[in-house]
Amino acid sequence: MNKQPRQGTSTLRPALVAALAMIWPMLASAQLNVMISGGFSGSYEKLLPEFERASGIKVKTGSGSSQGTGPQTIGAQLARGVPVDVVILSREGLTDLMEHQRIAAGTDADLARVGIGVMVRSGAPKPDVSSVEAFKRVATSAKLVAIPGSTSGIWLVKELFPRLGIADKVKYKMTPRGAGAAAMVAAGEADIGILPVSEILHAPGVENAGKVPAEIDFPQTFSAAVVQGSKQADAGMKLIRFLTSEKAAAVIRQSGMEPLGKH
């Protein structure tokens, strides 16, 4: 007895493939890849869970320095193809990326501003840095000053120390990231560190001795933007709008920064 061929097998298979192709994007939940530098990290880490709950968007976060040299910078990571949809970094670093056409036009937004502070190991005496002369004494008397090899550290070495006439009197070590500078101070390897206040408040094992005087401060703006070619641009813009919202502003203030979002 001959077996009857199964009906419709040849037509069902292409139809099934087509149907799966249509629903696969819905089955595979979209993931937003964010690359962030240290200055805004404290605020971001507090805000991210709320964003994920409210939006249903899952976020994977990587980190890098805003500027500087070496493979750890955000620019270097983008150049070697690390998948990134949104970057959050200093405005100076973002400007560099825009000049290299790494950023989707019209997506950038300023999030917050923060000044420079002096950090010491937790429990250590806090030096007076309330005047320019006091800051100069503290910086030049330290056995070692830890500074980041990114935007604020570059400014200290190239701009502030020479302007104050102490460029050859400050013994400093640059670390790739602000977190590394904080770790040096926490471990007692450096007497003080000079970082954005928001990074000091976020780092373990260190305390803020005080902000530098206004006349020698370097208020940094931290900004966000969607990376050119991102397939998650809509989700990226939702995150940026959330980070510039009134709800986010309260958390940003608690993290030692001035919110800049337009409410």
C-alpha cells in the first residue's frame, strides 16, 4: 500500500519561516547599549532602574573615559566597533566624537554640570582648599596627587597648574579613569586627588575635602547623545529625555551636580 504524501509541507515551511522572521524582533527584546564616563555615573546608576521599569527597555552599560589616550576612552571603544547606542560623557569628549562623525545629528543634550573638588582618604584630615593660595599649598605639599587622564585631569595639567605657576612643583600621577585616582587615594598611595565632585561623592573609601575656589574651578558639563548608526535610536532618545526630566533632576542634585535638562 502506497503512502500518501503529506499535504502542504512544501508550502508550509516557507510560510513558517516568513512568520518567524516577522515576529522574531518581538521575541528578542531590544537591548540598549550605553557607554558612560565617571562624572555622571553616580546619578545614572540611581536613575537607571526607574527608567527600565517605566520604559520596559533593558539597558547594558559599559564605561570609558571622556577623553585622553589609550584603549579605555569612549572614542577608542567606538572606533574598534564596541556596540554602543548612547554615550554619556563630558561635553568636551562629546564634541570630539561629533567632529569624528560618531554622533547622530540633533540627538545631543546636556544633562548636568559639576565643579572640581579635592578628595582625601576616608577619615583623614581635610585640608583647607577654600582659597587659591590654600589650594596651591595643598597641591604642592602633597607627596603625590592623583588625577584622571581625562577631561578634568588634562585641564589641570595643561591649564591650571601652569597658570598658578606650580606646574613643576606638583607631583602627580594620571590614571586612565577617575575611579583609578580615587582608588589610589583610598589605598593611601596618594595624599589627595582632584576630580569632579560627583565622582568623589560616588567613590568608595574617599571623602570630599571641599570644592576648589570659584576663580580656579572648571565646571564640567556632562552630556548624552545617540551614536551614529544605532538601531536603537528611539530607545536611546527615550533614555536621554528621561535623564533631562524633572524626575531625574532631584536625583542629579543629590549626586552633587546641577541638572541642566529643560523641564
